[in-house]
Amino acid sequence: MTAPADTDVAIVGFGPVGATLAILLGQLGRSVVVLEKWPEPYPLPRAVHFDDEVGRILQSCGVGDELRRITEPADIYEWRNAAGATLLRFGRLSDHPLGWPLSSMFTQPALEALLDQRARALPTIDVRRGVEVYDLVPDNDGVTIRTTNGDELRARSVVGCDGANSTVRDLVALPVRDLGYFYDWLVVDVILDDARVFDPLNVQICDPNRPTTVVSGGPGRRRWEFMRLPHEPLDELSDERRAWELLASWDVHPRNARLERHAVYTFRARYAEQWRAGRVLLAGDAAHLMPPFAGQGMCAGVRDAANLAWKLDLVLTDRAPDALLDTYEDERLPSARAAIEFSIELGKVICVPDVAEAAARDEAMAAAVGDELMDAPPLPGLVAGLVHPSAQHAGDVWVQPLVDGRLFDDVHGAGWRLVTVDTDIDALGPAVVEWFASIGGRVVRLAPPDALAGRWFAAHDAAWVLQRPDFHLYGTATTAPGAAALLEDLRAHLSVARPSLEGMHS
Ligand SMILES: Cc1cc2nc3c(=O)[nH]c(=O)nc-3n(C[C@H](O)[C@H](O)[C@H](O)COP(=O)(O)OP(=O)(O)OC[C@H]3O[C@@H](n4cnc5c(N)ncnc54)[C@H](O)[C@@H]3O)c2cc1C
């Protein structure tokens, strides 16, 4: 006979993904133990970019104001050849429909410090550092977790947020697919003594003699990345002197700059083909790894956390069946794969050390590039999982309007939200509204909507949106009866989680 679980969720790994998941669960009142093998936070920069959707998710962790203080917005991401001709220009010079710049540049330790502080402020989260998990034994009631310092604890679910070499993934034998795309790059993080303007702020220099990334590393910091050339010895590139030699052509040297870190990374592309084994799930780098050119590795992991947290909450409180957790992989794996594939496509543009090949690339790309800024290809919306099968715009991420000058999520929180510009709220009927409240749902009338929401409703032929806690739309409706039907469909959908959707109203 096994002991009852004393914790709802044990999270293995306290990187940005484990921390985000812990906070989102803790905010929902779930008890969480986080087990992290290193006694101290990882001190060196890794990710430098997150996108607007991730900004919004982190805002929902209660760190939005502080996050704006440690980030530098970036509108344009330029790709140039060795001669300086533009090959690609991503970006958008517009308002920020999700309430965050399209790109924010930052240093990962500063973000992790914010998340650490927030997690420790939540009463149901217990962060234990210096504790390495080496064994998991799942059973009908929970999972027994053993750590190298002799502890044994029980949790109802375990999430492996334990990074690229995930022990959790190995312990439950979830298969990994490696796409065989990898390159070595020297990553150099620099703090310049004097403020300097870099225009463009973020640029990839597709020079076959030394493919190079030059980007912001957040306020006061710069990141250079230099690709290892064929036949270039690894130990030579790893030598600090080599980092300074490579930086010299940027007028960066020991008299005007401090090297925060230099290290050669092998960027890889791979993903776990299954993200769940019963009570054990994976998130973040444990589930997917990608080259850094799209700046999406951590972003994908933060999206995992946002997708999983509310589902775990509903299942662990018996408000939804266990099968809801299967929609996690259904929804997240296609998006993570799309991010990996886009990162590889970008890698194919820059990781070209052959002069003739680079010349052919330059000719083809320079002919195709226009003056217009390009949008990075959107990640696929949700097509399988907990989205309405026929409602318009189901699966899209909804905008974040302003309410009396404040961001919507700061005013109304980030749970299930039925948002409308209709005056006919009473027509929904009390029973379905009461059920909606039982899953943390709230009906919000925008009276009047701000310009962003007004434009959105007008352009999308809708008067109601039903938004999930991770900001994806379950569906939209044009009338109050249509919105009530949408709620009823959600109720039916949540009662079986992977139903045949025949017989639903709309
Ligand atoms: C050079 C570089 C540039 C990057 N640039 C970007 C970018 O611009 N944008 C972006 O979105 N992403 C970027 N990334 C990726 C990003 O850094 C990672 O995706 C992110 O750190 C993954 O977070 P995580 O929480 O999943 O894993 P990690 O940050 O790796 O955390 C995992 C944690 O688990 C702990 N752990 C492991 N095993 C155990 C165990 N058995 N028991 C207990 N604890 C354990 C580890 O100690 C670690 O703290 C970049 C990465 C690199 C290397």
C-alpha cells in the first residue's frame, strides 16, 4: 500500500519553465514542490529574446512591471550578407496587440531571479534547491520521487522541467526524435563600459567567412555569437583570447568591455515524441530543443507551462477528467515542432561557411527581399485539443485590450474569460454562468471597448470571445444565445476532454 500524495505537483527543475509552471499552479492554489539540483541559480546568460505572447504569460505570473524594467524592446530583426545587403527583415512597427513588444531582449538570470522571488512569495510553493531527482515510481495514487540526498516524497503528478538532458524523460522512457541538425557556436556575452547605440539592434551577419550574430543581451548587455568554421579546432575557439580577437573588429576590447561569459554551445534540433507517461509529463527543454536563431527555445517552454498549468489544476481538483491532460501534447507538440522547423530554416540561411553557396543564397534572397517588414511565420493556432471544433477563430491567441488605461489581464486576471461588447449579458442564463464560475470563469463586458478591442470585434465578425487561461480562444460568438451555447459546449467538452464533438450546438 502506498502513502497518499502530500503534494499536488512535483516539478523537477527550477529553470524558467519550471519556475513559470510553479507560479501558475501556485496562483491557482495547487501545492507544488520544486526540486532543483543546483544549490544556486545558474548565473550565466542563455536566452536573450522572448516574444509578445510570452511577455503576456509572464505578466500573468505577476511579474509584468518588473519584467518591463529588465527588458529592452526590439522591433526589427535584420539578416545581412557579408557586404551588408539585407537578406531578411523581420518585425512589425505597430501597436502591441498582446500588450507587449513583438520582441523583448533580456538576460536570463535576471528573469530567473524575478520568477524565483515570485515563486517564493506564493504560500503553496516549496522550492528545494540542492536536491537531485534520480528515481520516480508512479502508481495508481501518485508518484514516489527519490532524491540523491535521501529524501522520498509523494506527488499526484510530476512535471519534468529538467532541461535538455532530462532525467525525468529517461526515467519514464519517453522517446526522443533528433532531427540531426547541429552546429557549434561560440557565445560571447559582453558588458560595455559606455552606452553605445547599435543600429540595427539585432542583426545576423551571414558572412561565410564567419557567420555572426550581434544582438542585445538586455539593457546594458550585448551578445555576440560566432559559428565554428569547418576544421576550426574546438579548443582554439573556446580560448578567451579568441573571443577578444573576434570582438576586436567591433571595437570591443578589454579596455572598453567586460566579458561576462564565453562558451561554445552545440545547438541541436530535437523533441520528445511523447510528452506524457501517465502522471508524469515533460515541459521546456526536456520536451524540445532548437537552434537559437528564432529566439524561441525558452518561449516554447513558457508556452508549455501556460498550457499545462490550468489543465493540471482542473484535473487535480476533479473539475475535468484525466484525459484533459492528453490535450497538452496534442496542442503543444505541433507548435514546438513548428518553432524547431522555423529555427532550422533560419539556421540554413546563416550556417553557410561555403563562399559559393553563400553567393547563391545572397543572389536568391536579395532578389526576393522587399522594403516591407516581414512577420515571422505564425506558430500554428490550436487545431486539436480543447478548442471548439467549428466556432470562428477557435485556437487563435486573443489580443489584450486596455481597460481604463490598464492592461486587461492586470484588471481581470488570466483565467477563463468570456469577453463581450454585447449589452445582453443576462441572456446567458444563470446556470451556465454559475458553472463557468466553478472553473474560475468570469464574464467581462467591455463598455466601451478600447480601440484595439473595438477593431478586433469589428474585423472578426464577433461580439463575444471565450478565452482560455493561456489566452487562446476556445471560440467566438455573435450573439448572447451563441455565447451561451459556446459555454455549454465547453462544459460538455470538459466533461470528456477528448470527445466526439458531434451534437454540439454550433
Ligand atoms: C546560447 C543560447 C541562446 C539562447 N537564446 C534563446 C532566446 O533568445 N530565446 C529563447 O526563448 N530561448 C533561447 N535559448 C534557450 C533557453 O535558454 C532554454 O530553452 C531555457 O533555458 C530552457 O528552460 P528550462 O527551464 O526548460 O530548462 P533549464 O533552464 O535547462 O532548466 C532545467 C533545470 O533542471 C535542473 N535539473 C536537471 N536535472 C535535474 C534533476 N535530476 N533533479 C533536479 N533538477 C534537475 C537543472 O539544474 C536546471 O536548473 C537559448 C539557449 C542558449 C544556450
